[in-house]
Amino acid sequence: MNTINHQALEQLHYVTELTELIRAKSSPNPHGIKNSTEFVSFFPDFVWTVRDFMLELKLNGEDITSDEYLENALKLIPGNNPRIQASNSARECIRRFFPNRKCFVFEWPTHDIELIKQLETISEDQL
């Protein structure tokens, strides 16, 4: 993945499955997820690594950090239709169960395709 977008979030479906498991274990009540926040202290930090990053880290014309980029991507989309709710599900789970989040972005080492093909053999100063 070279950006954090809807498709990338959709691929994190295990996060929503984790929520269902926690809900089932913590309470037979379908709304038991609110009580399951006590499990957060046992969860590791959430780290999202984006390789081959091609975007500028800017929001509304201002420079932002990679962590701010992640937080912006995790903002809930307003609306109540089923598609939006499904899209927000992974975002909400990550925000709720992983309060400590970090993002690292790695740009291409070079934009020269020929150098990329020879990455293993070229010197660092050629990048």
C-alpha cells in the first residue's frame, strides 16, 4: 500500500472481527463493546507502515507529520447509510482499541526506474 485510503482500511477487516470476539467474550449483551474498553490496556500499540509513499504530507495546504496523516485517515466519515457505516467500522475499532498509534511512511528510494531495477547493486550516493 502506498497510501492510507478506503481500500487499505477495508483490508483491516480483522480489526472488526477482533471487536466481535471481544464483545462475545466480555458480555453476552450485543452492546457489550462499550464495556470491553478495559481490554485496551492489553493491546499493543498500532503501527501502520506505508511503503512507496507518493503523496505530500499536507492537509489543507499545511505540512503534517505521518502520525497526523494517519489520524486524519482514521476520522469517521459523516453519514448513516450502510456503506458509510461499513467504511467507518475499521476506523472506529482502530481508534477505540489502539489509543497509541504511530505511522511511518517510506518514499521510493529514487524515481528513476532503471536505478530501482538495480537497487541491490548501486551505491547509496546514486539514489
